[in-house]
Amino acid sequence: MSGPNTQYDPVEVSALDPAAVDANVADALAAIEAATDLDALKAVRLAHAGDRSPLALANREIGALPPSAKAEAGRRVGEARGRVGAALRARQEALEAERDERMLVDERLDMTVVAPRRPLGARHPISTTIERVEDIFTGLGWEVAEGPEVEAEWFNFDALNFGPDHPARAMQDTFFVEPGDAGLVLRTHTSPVQMRAMLTRDLPLFIVCPGKVFRTDDLDATHTPVFHQVEGLAVAEGLTMAHLKGTLDRFAAELFGPHVTTRLRPAFFPFTEPSAEMDFQCPICLGKDPACRVCGGTGWIEWGGCGMVNRNVLSAAGVDPERFTGFAFGMGIERAIMLRHGVPDMFDIVEGDVRFSTQFGMEI
Ligand code: PHE
């Protein structure tokens, strides 16, 4: 049994007075009632039921009382804390219910409102056709190569056996890049990639290079100053014109269907010998409409040039023309789209109207 508590100081435990405890409870209940939202109630809970609240401090004082007074004070403080706790819980529930109700009103969604529709874009047929061409050739074991659109005049012309006086260099065909003596042009065809490929890759080589090319043409139903070509180049031992024709036939059949009519016409390109132009029968008029805007009434669509790589070009690339031969071709992508989808006017292709592209569906 402990003896008399000599440290007992009646001033210190005035917090345990019934009047003081009642006042604390009254304060707490008033504050709880005054809390109008959950944040405010949280602050009230800390002040009136937290570790440093008057009632918690009073509770701690009980230990300092003489044993005879402990039970009485303990009951009083316990009851007081119980009332405050119950009031806090009740207020908490009421405020939560209020908040939930408010949320239901504030965050109400009208599921019948028509949502603003944003139409999806569509891939342009130039992109999808280029990918299709790449697929066809990679399926044959060829590789896809690239070259710059701003090209050295040397790669665009000289390396391809264009003499210095060749008319294709003249201002009316070629966009020259300033300053005039920079030796740079916007490539007029994808053929410069032939030389770049031969200089950087091992033989034998089989590459296709799709890309943009530029010529100072006016925009009309069949021409545009910026268009796309796909270049093909094969260099190996024993390649002949028959391999070229076979490759082109396979290409055309894969792209346009197995029954496409084509023809080769003798032609001249400085970088191929012999050379040919390749035409497709006009799918719009099938040669029957002399006023056809696509074929100009000829019944055929010029699709590109081709030929056996000129031995001068092989030599310039350091390839032995006695041992290796090569063939090359270059085709217009826009022409392929017009042919494949019956687009009669180049304007539709270059205009960039999404309604044009969406007609091609989800081709990937
Ligand atoms: N580069 C030529 C053109 O744009 C086409 C071509 C490519 C011809 C390859 C022969 C060989 O007209």
C-alpha cells in the first residue's frame, strides 16, 4: 500500500473538479456542434479529444490523486470523455452523410447528353501505299534504303552519268538550293540512292527506296511539284533484263492484281542502258475515252523508268562491270494510287482533305 501522497498539490488537479470537467465537456460539445465540415471536425477532435486536450490532461492527473479519490475522478473523466467521443462520432456520421449527398448532386452525370464527337483522322494513301510497296519487296528478300531529300547535285546528276549539259539540270526541272554554288538540289528522283547504296552496302544488293522527290512542275490532274517515287536497285552477278521484267511484273501483280496489263517502251536514261519506260493500262477509261483526264486519252499511264544499270555508273561506284550487272527502276507512288483506286485527279491526293483519306478505310 502506498503511503500518503506527499507530492499531491490540490492546485494541479483542479482540472479534475466536477465543474471543470463539465465545462470541458460543454466546450467540446459546442465546438463539435459548430463544426460544419469534416476538416473542421478533425481540428475539433484534436483539440477536445486529442492527447493534449483538457480532458486527456485531466485523465492523466488521476494518477496523482490519493487512492480514495481515484475511482470517483476516474468515473467522472471517463464519462466525460465518453460523451465527447460519442458526440464526435455522431457529428462525423452526420457530416459524412451530408458530404455524400452533396457529391451525388454536384457530380451528377447526365448520361443522355450527347458527347462531342471528334472524328478520327485517317492515314494518307501515300503512306499506306509506300508501306505496301516496302512489304512487297521485303517479302522478296529486298531491303529498304533511304537517302536525303536535299541532295548533292553530284549524287542527283553527275554520279548517274548525266553530262554537264543534260537538260534535266536546267532550271525549269530542278529546284536548286541557295546559294547557287552550294551544289545542292532538291532531289529530282530517288535514283541518287542507287549510288549511295552501292557505295555503302556489300554486293549482291537488293534495295527499294521510297521517298519524296521535287520538280518544278505545275499542279494539274496528273502532275505535282512534290511527289513520291519508289526506287529499286539490284546488283549481283548474272542479272539480266529478264530479271528486271520479272521483278516489275511481280511488283505490278502484287500492287494492282494479277491481270494488270503493262508495257515497256524503249527510252533513254543516262544511268541505265538499255532503258525503258513502263506503262500501265489506264484503269479509268481503259483507253476508250479520248478526253480522259488521267491518261490524256492515250489509254496508258506512264508509271516510271527502268533499265540495266549503266556500266559507267557501276564503275563510278567501284563495282566491277565485268563481273556484276544490275537493274534499276523508279516508279511514281501517286500514279500507283490513281491507278489502284481510280482517283481521277491529282488535286485530291495533294489537298490533304481528311475526307479523301478516310475513303481508304483502315488499311495498315
Ligand atoms: N529516275 C528516273 C525518273 O525519275 C526513273 C528511273 C529509275 C529510270 C531507275 C531508270 C532506272 O524518271
